[in-house]
Amino acid sequence: MHYASSQKILLVGEGDFSFALCLARAFETAYNMVATSLDSLEMLGKKYSNGVDNVRELEERGCIVLHGVDATQMSQHYFLSTQRFDRVIYNFPHVGFMFPEDSICQIKLNKQLVKGFLMNAKLLLMNPAGEVHVSHKEGQPYSQWDLAKKAAKSGLVFHQKVPFRRTDYPGYSNKRADGYHADNSFPLFLASTFIFHLDSITS
């Protein structure tokens, strides 16, 4: 769809790494990819039934897998700070279920996460033609996260929004990633991938 083995790709906030593995299998290689997670490898094994196996296969295919990477500080990471990417991808960013999903406190925390990620992702793009992709559920309360506005304040320009369909990514399983049901998927219903550039490139 939007990704190719010729691109240098950074994946942020991977759950069980099934999205990264989906791309790697499609490319038949993962030497162009760096996949990251906030979880340690130990925590990954506790939370997800396939997480460790997915990481092993990714590494066998040449992917660099990094654990303990905070999306809001990743531009300062000892390895990532030395790299630049054509695509920076974060699917369904979420801080975890600290409050009810539609509460002001929960929305504020998720907005802070998105803002921090966008500011850091901008610094890791290879050139103005590079893209930051954020897949995001539509409707309330998610529209209150002000994704496009946060991007603009971070120095990124909205390029386009395309439908996100899980069926386009065989083997990908989006995860709740938090609490007792961390390994469960959540319904996506209407979801989109928002694409941003460093400047007003439109084609």
C-alpha cells in the first residue's frame, strides 16, 4: 500500500510487533526497518502470546528491534538519534487506560503522547519528502485529540488521510496493550492513516 522495501522505515509503539512482521514478510526482508516498543523484551513476553516469536522472526529477517523506546523522547535515543528515515509509523497511539476513554484527563494524556511523538518524529525524517504516518480511530472521543493541529504545531504539514483497513496487512493484530486484556485486539470500525510531511509537498 504505502510502504516499500526501498524505504527506510521506523515503526514506533509496536505492540506484539505483528505490523512490523507483516511488512517484513511482504518485503521478504527487513533490513530496511527499525521496529521499536516501549516494553522490555521480558514484558513483551508476559503481555503478548506471539510477541517474542515475532521479534525473533523480525531479527532473522534483518530488522533492528529496540525495546524501552519512549515515542516522546525517541529522537534522543542513543541509536535512533544517529538515524534518519523515509517513513516513521505509529499505529493507534495510546497511553493506556488510566481513565475512561472519553474523560478529559484521558484525552489530555493521549494528546500529550501524540504531540511528543510528532515533535520527535519530525527530527528523524531523512528529508522533506519523508512522511510521518499515524493510524488513528475516527469519531468521538478520538477526534478530540486534534491530531492535525498537533502536527501543525510540531512543524509538520498534513498531506492526506487514507482509510486504514486491517485486512490490508495480513497477520497484523492491533492490541489493547494495557491491563489484563493486553493481548486482545480492539475493534477498529472507522480508522484512518494520517500522513504528514515536513513541508507542503502535495505530490
